[in-house]
Amino acid sequence: MYGFENIYVEEGAREFPLTERILNRLGSEAVVVSDFRDIPVAEEGKKSLVLAVHRGRVVKNCPGTAGHVCCGYHVINQVLGCDVDCTYCILNCYINAPGVVVNVNLGDTFVELNGVLDGKRKYIYRVGTGELTDSFYLDRLTGLAAGFVRYFADKKNVLFELKTKKTDIDGVLDLDHRGKTIISWSLNADPVAGSEEANAATIRERLEAAGRAQKQGYYIGFHFDPMVHHKGWEAGYDKTARAIFDFVDPKRILWISLGTFRSPPRLFEIIRRRHPKSRIVTGESFPGDDGKLRYIKPLRVEMYRSLLNSLKKYGGDDLFVYLCMERKDVWEKVYGNASETPRNSGDLDRMFHENLKRKWSVDGES
């Protein structure tokens, strides 16, 4: 299962229930190590599975960019690694990890979350597991997605997100999620998905899965991030935008994000080495204030406007569509409407809160 050639277990991780579950399902022997950081780093780290005990905080603020508008999202890093192998994935820069890492001390994560969620919060707390992995990767082994859905089902003023490019969501479909979990799919134009997102489901398959989730009462989200400039990009993204509403009721969509391809310069070098046929690094990119390479601003604005117009045309003006890691002036050029342009990161968090209060109704919360 999953094709791992090596399985390592930290000495301190041996007695956790999640370790036992994973090893029983794999039916494999594991090499016990005192500290997984002592394992030699292989060129192809995805062939090794590491069961470890996380040290420090697991729940963190989503890493934003100074001077850019960020939305106040939070991330749970229970797993590091993914098998989708997108050319543009920032995980390609994490070459110091000896393999796919699962932090098996799940109980400690729930204790940490309890401390966070018991405090007073001005806005609805949004948190998810899809930053350093696909939320459904390894789920047949770990059952983590279902565990988190059950945990958040009875929490107040919080919305948990599972983010994926996969379709194997059966493990959560029949759960009593009570509307506290949103399942989101990363989308793209078909040519980009076909050439840059190896091992991911097709766009149609992802949308079909979103339709199945909606029928089970889940709210839905979508992320066009990164949008990639390519020949025919405008028609390609318009096609995907139109297809969304063949499968999902826009009233069940809580948010849609837009972001264009951006990366640290060293990722370009890794893409050229690991994915020599990729065309994602052939376009012109320029360093921003954060050191990341981005498309020139007028092109980003043009791409955002085009897709935003398509989404509103097919799904209606009530859709909540936001930009990921962009400056306020880009927002202003894209939306041209003060009511849809946040003044700063805190203001975008407020906009999320007000949108959810209007569209999201669970357990008396509305």
C-alpha cells in the first residue's frame, strides 16, 4: 500500500495508537530509530514513511507574506509529504526530510486545539490540514481526516477544512460532521492539471467528488492556486469555472481563492531538474519584495479579473472570491469596489466572518 520501500518509527512513537494502526494496515516491519532526523536523506524521499512524535506546536498561523493581505487562516501540520507530485509544489524545497512524516501523537494535537478553541475569538476560527500535504493522502492508513471531522463536529465558532486534489473521500462521507467541515478542491485549467499535477485526479473527477460531498451535506470550497499563465489560459480557466456549477450548488460554496504561480528562486532550479518537461518555469517572472518570483503585476491582475468574471457569470454575484497573498493595490485593481477590497489582513478576516455568518448555518450558528 502506497509503495513505501522503507518504514521508520521513532522510539518515542512506538506506543501511540496511530502507529499501531498504520503498521497493522501496512503489514510491514519497521526500523526503529531514536530520532528521525538522523535518517539519511534520500533523493526520492517519498519512498520512505516515517512515524514520528512532533515536538512543539502543530497548529500554526498560515505563513503569510509581509506587506500582503492574508486571511487569518490556521494550519494543522500532522503530515509532511504528498504523492500528487505537482511540479510547482513548495514541498519540493523540503529536501531535508528523510521521507513522508506522520506525527502520530494526535492526542497532543487535540489538546493543543482545545487550548486554542477554548479562548475568546472575535471571528470564526478557520483551520485545515492541507498546507504540507493533501488532506486525504495516506487516509486509508491513518484515518486522520475522519478523526478531525469527528473532533470538530461539536466545536463552536470554528470551521475545519480538508483540502485535496483527490477523489477518495469515502472515509468521511457518512460522518455526522454537523456542517463544521468544508471540503475544498484545488482546481486549475485542464492543460495545467494534465501537465503539472501528476497523480492528481482530473478536474472533472474532482468536481464529481465535490458533488458527492455536497449531497452528504458538506459545504464546498475551491482553490485556483496557482493559476498558471499558458497559451489559451483565459478559455481554459473559463471552462473550469463553468464546469464547477454543473456539479455544485453555488449556495453550498463558502469560498473560492485565486492565486498565481509564485515561488522562491531555488524552486525553479528544482523544477528544472526533477520535471524537465514542465513548462511552468518558461514564462517571465520577476522577484517581489518577499523574494519570490511572480508574474508581473498587470498580468496577475488580468488573470484574476478574467477568472473572477467567469466565476460570477456562472455562479452568481454572491460567491465569496478572494485573492491569496496579494497586496492591497492588486485587490483594488481586480475588484474596483471598496466593499470587496480589504484594508488589511484583519479586515479580510472580518470579511470571511461576515460571509460565513450570512451563508453558513450549523447548530444554530448562522
